[in-house]
Amino acid sequence: MLIEIHMIQNHSPSNLNRDDLGAPKTCFFGGATRARISSQCLKRSIRNPGNPDDLHNREPGMFAQAMKGHLGFRTKLFPWLVAQVLDDPSIKRKFLDLGVAEEHYERSTKNAIVAACKTIARKEGKEPPKEKTSKRDDRPQTPQLIFLGPGHAKKFIETLLTADNEHREHFLDPATVFESVFKQELTTTSLTDKQRERALEAAWRIRHTEARMAELRTIISAGEQETEAAEGPPAGGEPQPADENQPGADSDEAVAKLIADGLDRLAAEDAKGFESVTSSKGRKGEPRLETKRDKPKKYGEFLDSLAAIHSGDAVDIALFGRMTTSDAFQDVEAAMQVAHAISTHATVNEVDYFTAVDDLGKAGGGAAHVDEAMFNSACFYKYFSLDWDQLVYNLAGPEPDQKANAEGHGKWKEELKPHAERLAAAALGHFLRAAAQTSPSGKQNSFASNCDPCGILVEIKKSKTPTSYANAFAEPVERIGKPDDDAPDETSLEGRSVACLADHVQALRRAYAVDSNLLWFSRSLSRFPFHYWDRSPDGKKLTSKPLTKRRFEVLDELVEAVVRETSELEWADVCKWLSDTQSAAKAAGSTEA
């Protein structure tokens, strides 16, 4: 089943979603420039979880408030969250029960787990340099943002505790952690695949061999001197301050970068030298070094157990999906598609020239600040498509095989799926309300363009064929009076857009025999009745007819109807169930990350 939401929303002058130059985003569609709001911006504004440490975004949005305890969060701070869990006395006790000495736990085990967590979601390609800032975050992080569900860090540690000792030891092995870091640094080099394979095999040995590390430091130092001689000293002739964001000289990150850069230079300048440094043969006087252990058997199954923690209660992960480049995090197929919102008409960005006066300056001193800001005003078409079955699947998980796992199948059918359906119904209803009543926050303090939609069409289909009605506006909606046979409800930009949408929907339903249920909401059905026109062969309007009899002037009535038709549940019952579930979770203390 598909639930498709089509929205017409007119905004007063605004700059809701900026491009890299600070101008409102645009696109070229139907031969004309349109205003645009990106799908990422729309999703963020609707699911906005809030952040107590963000001056401009402390409070969560209405969707996050309604779905509290059932939301995920995007963050790089997974290792830091794990570190907080490891400070829990009950977690510490579980490690001690496994035979870990208390002193070893405090000095080694905790650090090893956090270090391992920093490597499990590494970003593909070279990480951009970090900006120097006084607001630097020193907490351990992963380079890649991860979409985490409620309590994910604690569940991760509990899964690690139940793993086989051999798998856990390999996961925390310093050589294994260093290998993961070094792999990332190799992506920035120009080494061939064969050279990278050889470098990877030798990296751990090189790190612990003073003579080989000294060779690489000498090579890098010589290369830097050559570069400085060719390019001259830095501008101003003064040494540049050290980047505080860079890891310590003895850290995995710093040593891995040094080895990768040194081997890269060595391979380009001295092939025999590269072979010598990466050789597995010990040199005279070098201590024997045990190389890293091979992966234990069924290590992939261990990683699968870590990835399976995706937390079915996180409705925003279930709606918008999750993709990582890590084997330790499960990808989730998004249940909802979100289109870039586009204006139904042609737009031109305008410029606001503004000044500021120094309140304590001398009279007649003129402006103390002069600047420009770009803006536009547009009537947007927004489109969301929700696959109901995928949403329930994401929340309930796959159905266990009844023959192979009768007990698991019974629990899924009697507990997990009904729970998921109620949670999906709650997410659908609150998403619909939030999409109608939430606007992106871009420069709202300057423009306050908090405008409501004039009309929302919800289409419920049994088929899985999504249909955007953006082509209703392929020919831009024009000024009032064109065409000359406007009906009274079509004389505004909003009314014209609604009329074009209704005509387009009717044409597609007739042409493709679309079987779906339509529900129309407008704050004023007399102004925006959602009628289509029977027309003469030359296109002249003949008779106005309603496209659907299911029309609402109260948003909650639309929500009630959509939830009832989709899930066969009553909206009031869903809201009470959600409230009871949140109260029980709060009492148990399980709503914390």
C-alpha cells in the first residue's frame, strides 16, 4: 500500500533553503527557473530532533515531540556514547564477571573498545581537513555520520559482551584497530593495488620497528624541505600555528598517516627501498614481532550480530532509511520518498539591500554595516510517497520462518507486528501533521515566512506505483487573468495551482485507470474546492466537478481518515497507545540514548 501526500503551499518572501552562495535554491523545470527546497531540508525540518547544545535549535520540532522515545539521531559521537555506557557500574560488573581484571578494565579495556568504535564507520575517500575553531569537539568520533536508534550504544556493548571471546578479542585487537585506520589513509595515496596490499600487510610491523619508522620520517622530512624550497616560506614569513584538531603524534591516526605518506613517496622514488621497508623478513638486530592474527572463523556472523541492532523503534530511521559503509551497522531501506519542492510558477531571486546603525555612534555617522541578502516568494508543490508495508517491515523486522522457528514466528505475529503497525500509524499521523505545519528554518528570523498549505491531497493506493504530479506545473502557472476563462476560485496563485493539480490528477486517473482513494484537505473548501473541468474539444471549460467527495476543512479530521483507512486503527486509540507506551518507557528509563 502507498500513501502519497501532495501539498500546495505558498510562502511569503523568504530564503528557506540556501545554496553555497547564500541565495535561495533554484532549479530549471518546464523551461523556466523555479524556486526549490531540497528534500534533505524538508526531511530535516520535519524530523528535527532538537539539540540542547545548539543555540539556534534547542527545542525539538512537533514530530519529534509527538514521537519522543521512538526517534533516532544522526551523530559522529558513537564512540563517546559507548564510553558513557562503559562508565556504568552495571556494565563494568558484567566485564568483571567475564574475567576482566578491574585495573585492566579501567586502563585498557575501555580505551580499546572506544578505539575500535572509532574505526567501525570510516568514511570512503579522503576526509576533508577540519576547520580551526574555538568550538572544537574533543570527544571521540567516527568520521562518518551514523543514524542511531534509541539506546543503540548500550545494546552494542551488551551484544559485544555476549559474543564469543575469540571474536571479541579480535575486534579489540590493537593490530586490527590500526589496520582499519591505515586502510583509510591508504585511500589518499597513489599506490597501486598490489603496493597497497603489501603496505597493509606490513603496516603493523613497520609501526613497531624503530629503524623502518626512522627511514619513513627521514623521507617525509626531505620531501617537506624540497616543497618549502620550491614554494617559499608561508605568507607573512611566520610559522603557522599547529592545528589543535590533529591527533597526537603517537595516536593510530597520526602514525598511520606518517606510514602511508612515507610509503607513497618511497614507492614513487625508490622501488627497492619500498620493497625493503615493507619486507616481512627481519633485519639484523630487529626484534621479532608477532603479526596481527587472522580473523577467527564466523567473524562475519559476529559483525552481523552488531549490525542487527538497528532498533525497530526508531520511526525516523524506518521512514528515511540508513546507509553506512560499515559492516557493523545494518542498512535500512527507506519507506518514504521525498521530492524536492518546486514552485508551481517561474521565479526570480531578488536582493534585499540592508544596513545597520551603530546605536552609540555619532549622529549622522551613517550605516555601520551594509550588506545584501537574497530572497524570493513562491508557491510550492511538495510530494511525499510512503510505502506502508516497508514502514511496518522496518519497525517489526523480517517475519521468521514458521517451520524453522515456530516460537519466534509466534512472537513476531502476536507482539512485534501489532506493535509495529500501531507505531507506524502514529508515525504516519504525526508526520502528516508536521509536514503541514512545519516550515524550514532558513533565515526565518529575518523573513518569518511561516505560511500554512492551502491544500493537501492524500492518495491511498493498493498498488506500489508512485506518481508525482509535478508535471501539472510543467507549464508554469501564470499571472491572474491568464487564461481568460478563470473561475472565481482560480483567480489567485494558490487557487490556480490547486486547479492545475486537480485537472492533472483527473487526466491521469482517466488515462491510466488509476484505482486509488483521494482525500482532500483545505482550510477553505469554498476557495479551494479541488474541482476539475469537463472541457470541450478546443479545451474550453464546460462543467466543474469535484474530484473527490472526501473533503475536510479540519486537519485532524484528515489525519483520522488517513490512519483509519491505512491501518484500520482509530487515531484516538493510536494516540492513547503511544502516550501509554512513552509513559511506561520513561518510567523504565529506556528513552535515553
